[in-house]
Amino acid sequence: MSVVKPQFLIGTAASDSGKTTFTMGLLRVLKRRGIPFAAQLQNVRAVVRRSERNDNQQ
């Protein structure tokens, strides 16, 4: 039996739209309320580039 952990992604269609500000505010609220959290950074561009490279090699 696997355990599903709650997750969500903060993203927008453009850069400079306040993702970091929102994230920092959210993390501050979680910390103040004593809610445990773990942040994980995802570099989507790196994943897309890697995928494009693999597609071009085939």
C-alpha cells in the first residue's frame, strides 16, 4: 500500500509574475503555523532541453 502525499505546483505562463514572492509568503505562513513542509525546485527548462536533445538523437 503506497502513501500519497499532498503536492502542488506554483507556476505561471510568464516570468516576472510573482511566483517567488508568492512562494516565500506561503512558506512563511507554513513555518509560522508549525506546518511541516519540504520545498523541491524543478527546473522545467532543463527537463525540456534534455527531452528535446533525446528526440533529436533518435
